[in-house]
Amino acid sequence: MFAFGRGEAATVRLAVLLRCMTHPTLRALPRALASSLLVSAALPVAFPVLAQTAPAADALAPVVVVGTREVQPLKDSVADVVLIDAQTLRNGGFDSVEDALRRQAGLQITRTGGPGQSSGYLLRGTTTSSTVVMIDGVRVGSATLGQAAFESMSLSEIDHIEVLRGPASGLYGADAVGGVIQIFTRKGQGPLNLSAHVAVGDYRSSESDLAVSGAQGGFDYAASLSHDRSRGVSSVRPGDQFGNYNPDDDGFRRTVASARLGFTPATGHRIGVSATQSRLNNQYDSSQYLAPDFLPDNTPDFRNHLVTRQVAADYRGVISPLWTTSVQLARNTDDSRSGGTELARYETDRDQFTWQNALRLSPGQQVVLGYERVAETVDGDVYVDAPKRTNNGYFAGYTGAFGPASLEASLRSDHNSAYGTHTTGGLGASYALSSSLKLRALAGTSFRAPTFNDLYYPAYGVATIRPEQGRSIELGVNWTSGASSASATVYRNKVRNLIGYDPDQTGTTCPDGYFGCANNVSRALIKGVSLLGAHRLGDLSLQATVDFLDARDRLTGARLARRAAHQESVSVDYSPGVWSVGATLTDVGARPDTVQPLGAYALLDLRAHWRFLPQWRLETRLLNATDRDVQPVRDYQGLGRQIWVGLRYDMKGF
């Protein structure tokens, strides 16, 4: 569920209006899907022609964690994993974390206005609540809404992002129906390094950040502080269906601080602590209904004051060449106060304990065994009597290499105090037809847990609601040759017991006195194809992502709300030396949204930088260069053309 207003009471009221008009199910893939298969077949043919003049690939192959919960080379992953590295985040000209995910990993993003406004994310066509988001291994997000607040995150704090696309409940438990997004903050290494960045842009926007990191005498450290602000525009368009439009500008202010400290008492053993806190103050348009007449009033200055916090302590040690163990104790807090003349408060706390063990049975053979406990509590103006709920999960994963073949398997059992026991798993295999071409196949089961809103929200939640359950299969092909790469993945995901809004007011399915309630109302079938391609030719870099999606309600045949049938992103960068120029074109197809479909749109973003000294760089970005009028969700509007000019310093040089 995506928040239209920033108060969670408004979220549930609008969920009622939205869900009664859209139920999830699917039909056959569109013709474009067949066309995409032809494109994927053509990629290995087209790229070798360019690869003949390409330089050798970097000797340091990238590694990821998200696919197996332990470090593995990205090229060896059986799952569909996307890595957004530090260089891409720094040079990509993104306006937000959401923008980086959309361009690089193919997520569809919904946002109630411009940057700093509430956002939702649709990974492989699943709901926002159906994707697990983690920061440095800590599961984050509101337990009431069931989603992470990307709008409270700053790109400056992030080292890299890993995205696992496809069901992963066998390793990560509840909510990994669409996949997992794992965000990693900076970690200190090497000599002292100091970096800083300042920029100003249209709409009275500015951003600044300062970071220090390094390692010495067994200690490693990293700390950063950032501040972003923008005047913005009115988040709601004139003539909206609920009469919430207010012509004032809806801007935001965001301050994020993070710190990591580690100590290595002996080789192979590290003890660490980390903390991240974000304070977001954003304006939005809405209406309040106060006594005595309870008439709608859209004139107040509605604001959302959101504080998110993650603190963690961890240990990782190589006990022997065969056994590596990891322990983490963490807490995530989301504290929101939102509204107009009266503020409503919602706070959720998630305490997490994880113990994970990697056993290397022999070269190329590894077993991961772990236990994870999560306890969630809710406090605030509405959840007076909401109980604390706990989840105990036991998981096992296996990774094996057998010459050109690889095998990955996972199995997990979760017992939750609110909705019982669920067992999920996955099985995948890959086969290298040659040194450059690999085939992949995976199948898995998944489930999404009901949120606190679904279970306990007054006059809406139902304590007996069942989790959603999914079954998925996918086939993929990966090709690499020198500086060229391409991949294609075809997937099919069936979801039953879909949680939605039941308009029943008779007391037959909803409790008596409810004006509708949360319920298991539908089934969905989600099909799609994801294509990725990249090539480097001297100083010229090309990258493209193409996604086709058919997400439908199996009972009605209607398309699921806000899912575009296709989305594409094409980027080109030219970096001959001390200067660089680049451009990205992002195209998003038409989307259904309640009774009014949203039109397709394309955004052109331009960027350039000039390194005038080894440690100093001048940067500029032109976002939405054609000044396209964008309606990200019904009745909301994004920013128009925006130019940024900034200066960046890095002690180590660029």
C-alpha cells in the first residue's frame, strides 16, 4: 500500500477507495513480450561485434551478498541479481535512491510528488509490501505500512546497492515475494579519506554532505553527514478527486547522519557497531475532518515529521577454514508525526537478532545455516492495544559448483505469533554453455505477512487475515565477453490470498460495524521479461534495461493498479579524461490507476563533470531536460525541468 497522504490514517482511508477498484490477476503476456524474447536472443549476436575493440574486463570481479547471504562473485549467482556500485551512484546523476533503483534495477516507482515525498516501489510487479529492504543486514521499514521510506534516505550515505529480483523467502522469510533490496553504507578502509559535496538547483534546492573514513591499528571507521532541501511544487494537481489541492509549494528538508566503527583483534575476526539516523520534514496536500461539522478542510500546512533510525552491533569471525560465523543484534525505528493542525503519531520498533554460519564442505561447496528472531512493537495515537508480535525463523542454504554447472537451494521455516508457521524454499541451477554464456533456472515459494494495519487498525484490521503466498518460476540467460554483457530473464509468479480491501458492510466477512476491512480478497498472476545490456567501447559506455510486465487479477482479468506494461532506461556516458558527459532516457508506459489511467511518459536527464584538479570536480545535472509534465500516480505531480550545479572533493582523487 502506498501512502497518498503522509498520515497513516489517511493511508488506510485511501486504501479503502483504491483497493475496492483494483484486484490483482493476470492474462497472457502481451505481444511486446514475444518481441522481447527476440531482442534477448539478438543480444549475444549484436554485442560480440562491438566487443572486438573492447578492452579486457577489470581483473577485480564484483561480489555480492544478497543472493546467498554470503559473499560470492556476481558472475556466479544463479539468481537474478543487480549490483549498483559506488561509482554508478556517484556519477549517475540520480535525483534520489528511488531514481537509482528504477534506472539500474528496473523497479517501477510510485511517488506522491517530487523527491522527498512518499514513494512506493514495485519489484517485478509485486506490491511495495512484498519486497524486503535491508541496510547493512538490518531489516528496515514501517511495520504498520509494511514498507521502507526511501524518501528518508540520502544517496551520499550509500556505498552500493544489491537487488535480488525474484522470490527469496527461502532465505529472508516474510515479504520477499518480489525480491530483496540490500543497501550497504560506507565502511572504512585504507588511509584517512575525506570527501565533501555541495550543490544547488532549481526550486530553491540544495544538497551537501561530508564524509570521513579510514582504517588504522586494527580499527576501521566511517562517518558521514548530509543535508538536502527543496522548495518543491504543489504535490497535488488542481482538480484532484478528493479536493486536497492547495496551491502552496510542498518542499522537504532531510538530514541524515551515519557512523560505523570496527575493530579487528585478530586476522579473520571483526567486531563492529553502526548507527544511522534520518530526519525528514516534508510538506504535502491533504484534508482534515475536525469536529463539530467534520467538513473537509484542505487549507492547513500538512507536514510529515519522520525519524528513522538503525543501530546494530555485529561480529564476524573465521573460526576455521571450514567455518565462518556471524552474529548481529539490531534495532530499526520508524517514528512518524503527520497531519495539519492536529498531528497523528505512529512509531514502530523492530528488534532483530541474527546468527549465521557458513560451512565450506569442500572447494565449491557451501552450506549456510542460520537463526533469525524479529520482534515488532507499535505505539502511537491509534494502536493503543496492538500486541507485540515476534517471528522466529530458521533457514538453510546450499551453494554448489560442479564444473560448468552450479546449484543453489534454500529452505526456511518461520513461526510468527500473529499468523502462525510458514515454510518456504527455493531451488535454482545454472549451466555454462561456454566461458561467456550461461543458462539459469529457478523456482521458489514465498509469502507476505499482514502488516499491523491489516491486522489491528481500528475499524479496518482483521486479526485472522492470512498471509499472501506465492509460487514462482523463472528462466534466464547471461552473456559476457570482455567489456560487454547482456542478460534476459522470463518469470511467472502466482500469488494467492492477496491482501486487499473488502467493501463488505453487512458483518458477513468484516466485523459488524466496519465500513469494509482488510481481507484476503483476490489472486494475482504476474508475468514478465527483464532485459539488461551493457558495453564499453574505449571512453564510451552504454547501458540499457528493458522490462515488460503483465500483472493481472486472476478473478477479474483487470491489470493491477500502477503497473506499467513496459519500462525502459538507456544510458550513455563519454569520459575521455578529466571531463565526462552523459545522458539517460527513461520511458514508462501507461498505467491503470483507479478509474483514470495514467499516460506514458519519457524523461531525459543530462549530466557532465570536469575534474579541474586531482581532488576537485565540478558537476552539473539537467533533470527532466524536456520539462515533461509527469503524473507519477493519479492527481500527483513531479518536478519540471531542474538544473543542478555542484562541487565535489575527494582527498584520494577521482
